[in-house]
Amino acid sequence: MTVSLPSFENYETFRIWRADQSRWLPVALDIARGHGLKPATPHVFTTGTNLVIGLGDALILKIFPPIHRDQFISERGSLAQLRGRLSIPIPEIQFEGERDGWPYLVITRLSGTLGSEAWPALPEDQKERVLAQIGATIAEVQRAPLGELSRIEPGWRQFIARQIDGCRARHTRLGLAQKFLDGFDDILRDAATLIPLGGPHVILIGEYIPENFLLSREGDKWGLSGLFDFGDVMTGFREYEGFGYSSADVTPDVKRRLMALMLLHRASDPVRHICIEDWQAKAGDLFELQDLIWPV
């Protein structure tokens, strides 16, 4: 008897269910067989927010629960829109479909070493090289036409309004010190005027993080060899990705806007993500923190 995929009202119940592979791996393998694929040794990826299974060395199956249908729409649209427009490989869609209301994609599997695994051992000059390549990749993404991605919800205006509404509660929950929270009323007021809400908009990946890049070594030099995971893509103001300025470009208004965008980012968590040594002791408030992150 074929196992069916259930429905979930929230991510936490899905996460608990996902931990037991016996509940869903048979369905994943049945989906693969339905497309003529016969993976001898499927590999389950335990991180991430969806069901991700390696079907050998060539393919990946991603199954999205209905509560994450927006991620499916984003991933499918992004892979189609960015195909052939970047200098580094991204996955290509081989098959797509739906099972019990759960949409899925079968995509090509990229080669390389996960950025989070390779990065700590890279010498400083190689880290600078990789960072430059990341910046070039962001620029390529932002030069690409929006296409169908312009219809992804929420729109930029709605997204910023929602982030402003939940900003203080989010950072309080994540443990940001009170001396920084004290400045939130001012920076959120500034955000409403400093962050452009109208166009022109660009494609925003939202997660240029080591876990989503692959690196490869050519001789004695490391470089980018792939970018994956496009489930959080949206469109909006280009500075949301936080790149592309020299120190001479960072005026007081730009610095304030970048600070606001950093706090409003979907993944914002200064306590865990700012890597400046002793930054919480060095900065007494948000103004001093933005000067620490973007020094003149």
C-alpha cells in the first residue's frame, strides 16, 4: 500500500514528523520511480526546511509541504528565470509535480564542497577571492530581468511593512541587548523614509550564506562552483542584499539605511551573525553599532 503525505497546520509539527524518515522516505522513492529514476543509495539531507533527498550523484528531489508552497513557487520560478544568466552553475529542473498536495522538484545536483565546510580552512587571500566572486554573483542576479518573479508575494512594500511591525518583538526574542532595543523606535521611523518602496526592483535571493554555496579547488585556488536553495527569493530594493559599496559610498544616510535593512532582514540575528569581536561591548547603541559595522 502506498503511503500518503499528511497535512500540517504549522512548521513545528511538520519538523517533528520529518525527523522520522520511515514516514515519508517511501513516498519520496515512489515519486522518483514514477519518473523512471531508480536511486540505489538515496541520501536524506537533515538540514533545511523541506524534504530533500539525494538521488545518487546526479539529482536531488525536493518535496515541499503545503505550508511551504510559497518556497516551491519561489524555487521553481528562480531556477527558470536565472537559468543561463549566471557565471556559476545553479540547479536545473528535470521534473516537477505534486503528491497529496505537496509540490516537488527533481533538480540536478551540483558538484563541490559546501561553503560552510570549506571556508574555515581557507587562507585570507582565498577568502577575499571567494567574497569577490560572491559579490559578482549578486550583481549578476540583480541584473537579471524579473520575469514571473515580479509576481511573488509578498511584494516589497508589504514585506517591509510586515518586517517593521514585527522587528522589535523578533530581536527581543533573539536576545538583543536592551541598549540596542532602546533605539528601535528611531531606526524604524527612519526606515519608513530611507528605504525606497517603489521600483526599480531586483531579484533578491535573501540567503547568500555559506550553506548555500559550493566551492571547488583549481590548483591552489578555491572558487565558487555553485549556488543553490532559492526558496526565499523575492523582489525589492537592491540594498537588501548588502553589497556593492566602497567606504567612500557609505554616507550617513546610506549607513543608517543599511542598518535598518540589516535589522529588518528575514534572517536578521545580530547576536549570532555579527562576527566583529566584542561588538556588544564596543557599541553602546545602534548609532555606534552602525559605525562599527560600516566605519568611515
